[in-house]
Amino acid sequence: MSSKLFDLLQLFRDVLPTRNMEELEQRLTRAQERMDLPALAKIYYDMGVQCMKNGDPNRAMMYLSRSDTIFSSRDEVYEQVSESLCEDCSRRIG
């Protein structure tokens, strides 16, 4: 029972927006371990947006470019990532 509850709480943490880079980095590590490409694209996007908010445009560009590369690499990944995220990511890159 507690394992299912933990999994459910972890799912909510992965879906809800994060407030700091440390939490994003933890989510990134978990997604890399699972080889979850759609999650990686979303996390890199979130990291890029967070860097933009923190006034670090070079690092933001790096993370946004990684996100773009991942969701553009395979059709099935692109389909699993929201279209608005893909469009916003491309717009931010320029």
C-alpha cells in the first residue's frame, strides 16, 4: 500500500511545475535512468525556462536546445510532448 502511495506522490511531483533547479535536476536523473525521452524533453524545457527567469540566457539556450533535439529526434517522442511546449521551445530558441 505504501509503495503505491509513494508512486502516486512521485507521479504528482513529476507532473506539477517545479520551483527550483535542484528539483529539476533530480527529476532529470530519474528520467535518464528510465530512458524516458518525452520526460527528458519536458524537463530540459523546464530547466531552460527556469534559467531564462533567473537571467542566465546562455544556459537557457543550452537546455532548450537539448529539449528541441530530443523531441525532434523521433516522431513518437514529438507526439507525446505537447505541441504548445514544442512551439514555445522553438520560439524561445529563435
